[in-house]
Amino acid sequence: MNSNPKDRVMIFDTTLRDGEQSPGATMTHEEKLEIAGLLDSMGVDIIEAGFPIASDGDFNAVSDIAKNTQNAVVCGLARANLKDIDRCWEAVKHARRPRIHTFIGTSPLHRAIPNLTMNEMAERIFETVAHARNLCDNVQWSPMDATRTEWNYLVRVVEIAIRAGATTINIPDTVGYTAPVESSDLIGKLISMVPGADEVVFATHCHNDLGMATANALAAVAGGARQIECTINGLGERAGNTALEEVVMAMKVRGDIMPYYTEIDATKLMHVSRRVSTVSGFQVQPNKAIVGKNAFAHESGIHQDGMLKNAETFEIMRPEDVGLSETSIVMGKHSGRAALRSKLKDLGIALADNQLNDVFVRFKELADRKKEVYDDDLIALVTTFEDSSAKDRLALKSLRVRCGTAGPANAKIVLSVDGVDKSASQTGDGPVDAAFKAVRDIHPCSAILALYQVNAVTEGTDAQATVSVRLEDNGMIATGQSSDTDTVVASTRAYIGAINRLMVHREKLGNNQTQISYKDMA
Ligand code: KIV
Ligand code: ZN
């Protein structure tokens, strides 16, 4: 196994910043802390925890993650102005190993936004990076849209940032425009031509607009980058970022041609992927590399036959390498609490006693309705269960629907609203529409339904459905997820979950504070 320090690639995870910034992926404070804890224990080197100036919520999340992280460097993002950088430092300074990441758009299109000349921008870069370095000895600088920045200007500003004290230079392909051959070339040329380049770490930050983010990041490593910026499940702006699980496994499996290594514990990938999917509400596509539901499934006769004779016929990695245990029928209604705890442990899920009790009740309910309970059923049950919180203001007490060919669907619902039971009955275009209308009768909600997605967890007509609902209200976005063998129940719970989250976001932001984006170049 390669352990040469010069081939060690650091993993910079930006799920909580670039990932969370993608429309609809908003996470609560507790969820961000949980994900940061998982990333830390998985061996991520640097966690980009958020953008502290963006909102009080972001600031508090970054500062709490900074206080709680054991090993990883905790980084916050700041635009190229002193106020942003000071705010960022206030949030990350609690970390054992803090980092300030400051950036400015350097391409012609991005320079036009703050309306700075090349010289003015160069001065701004020196001033802001030097200011950050006075606060913190670990400073990352990024020329946003580097891959569309004029070469001579890019060399000039990278040199300025290094002179001003940057310790990491990140080269973002902000719009996902570059191709692998260019990516490796660009990093290689910068390292060989910029004075002082050998004193700093070069990083790569790729977006997936042309589906090349993973290839571009790996090519950048071949060119000399030793930090990959990436997200779990490839979450991120537009088509997303480089997927952490893909680069980590690519380097592991193809060490013969990519002789680099990371310190990531790959057996944790599956669990972290599922948690990020649940809390962000972004389901992983079934054929997604490494963590998709079908990534290790073999359907066709020829494949199954080959697999039975020798798994290597069609598998280049083993499911257990990424933390996937074989899906099996686990338990039925006679299984006890100890068996459930042990099965969940095998699946990488550790629950406190009180959580286990709650999950056990849900498991028994499920086992009563479903003949065979699979690993995936249990995972769906636990992950979507964790999605609902005791602090929720709305909770589903009961739901009865009538539907079919004989007329409009009807839903009768009882909700607990701040502890008081309220009921409503509504008709609609199908049972889900009727149930959502009945919810709104009890709790008026003008938010737009931005996403309604149903996925079967396993096969068969008694399969659980995992439903994701995303709501949008005045720029605020919230997602709810739920699983149940009854699709209408799962849908209604997911809808109620999204409404609960919207209320939490509203309370946190206050009514007149709007969130700013890193693209608002004030
Ligand atoms: O894509 C990008 O350019 C970014 C920067 C803030 C690094 O996310
Ligand atoms: Zn980005």
C-alpha cells in the first residue's frame, strides 16, 4: 500500500457549504452538526462548514461545528472583504485547527460584477488574504472561475495570494467547463510557473455541469493538486460538485495508474451518503457510482451466474469496501429489541437507548404490515425516522383516504398542532392531493410544492415508499422525507415534515432577514 507522503491527497468536504447552497438542500443546525461529526469520524481532512456572513444560522452552525470537531480542520468561506473575513474568523476561531477560505471571481465575467480593474482586484486580493493571514495561520484562497480566467492574470493573482500569506491555493472550475486534460495541465503549469508555488498546497474544486467533475479532480491530482474539494453524493450548485465517494474509491481501486491515497475510511461511505441524502432531501439516483442502490446489484441472468461463480467477474470492488452489507431478509414481527440493535450495528447505525425504543415500535408496526423486512427497509425506517423531531409543531395523528374510479378521492385527517388535535376532510385529484389539501385546511400554507418524489425502497407490492417533498416560500426552501408501506401516509408525513422545517427556518432567519449568497458580490 502506498504511504509516501508526497502522494497523500487531502479531502476537503464542502457538503455543508457548496452542497448546502444548492437549491433545496438546506439543512437544520442539528443536521449540520451531525453530518460534520460523520465527516470527521470518516477521516475528512478539512470540513468547509458554511459561509458565516450569509446568515446568523450559518454563523452559528460554523461556530458550533468548529467547537465540536475533533480532528478535521474546520473552514469557513468569506468573500474578499474585511467584514466577511472577520465574521468568518469569529466563527472558525473556536476550532482546534481553523481555516479561513476567501475568494474572488477573477475571470472577465466575474471581474465585471464588483466592477474592479485588474490592478484594483490584484490589490484587493493582497489586502484581504494578508488580513486573513493576520487572523489565522491557515488561509485558503480561490480565484473563482479560474478555468475561464486569462492565463497571465491567473498566474499573477495566484502569486499575489501566495505572497500575501495563503497556505492553500484552490483552483475552481466554477461553471464545470474544463476537461480532464486541461485540468491537469492548468495545475501542473501553475505549480511550475508561479513563484512560491512549492510552498503551498494546490487544490481542485470542480463542478459537474458536463459530467466531468470526478475526472477533472483526479486529473488535477495527476497535475500536482494535493487537495480535492468534493461533496457527499456530489451535492452542490447546479449539477453538483465532485463526489467524495467517487474520487476516494477511484484512487483506491485504480492505485495502479493513480498512485495516490487519502485517509478516508471508505467503509463509512454508504452510511454517510444515506444520512446526507435524508437530511438534504436529495435522493441518490439508483445507478449513481459507489453509493447508488444498484451500484452492486446484478439483475441479468448472465451477471448473476458470473457473480455466483466468482464475484470479480462483474465487481471491481466489494460492497463491504464501501460499507454495504448484503441486503437480506433480516427480521420479522417476532424479532426482539436485541436483534434489532445488533442488525442496526451491522449496518453502521448506532442508536441511543431511547431512539432504539422509538425505532423498535416503528419496526414492529412495519413487520406487522410487511412480510419480509430487508436491510434497506430498516435503513429507510431509521433515516426517515431521524428526520422527524420531537420539537415538530405539526404531527400526523391519523389519516383515512377513499379513492378509486367512483369519484374524486377523499382524505380525512387528524393532525396534532402544538399539542392540540385538529381534523379536516378534503377531496382532491387523487389521494395525495386530497391529503395535502386537508393538511392545508388545518394549517394554511402558501408554500409552492417544488418537488414531490416517490421511490420504492425494495421490490414487491408491499414495498415501503420513500417520499421526498420540497417546499419553497419566499426564497426559503425546506424538504421533508418519510417512508411507509402506504405511499399516501409517507407523502403526508413528508409534506408535514417540510412544513415543520419551513417554520423552523422562518423562526431562525426572522421575518426580515434574507440569506445572502456567495454570488452577491457586495
Ligand atoms: O465554485 C466555486 O468557485 C466556489 C468557490 C467559492 C470556491 O464554490
Ligand atoms: Zn463551487
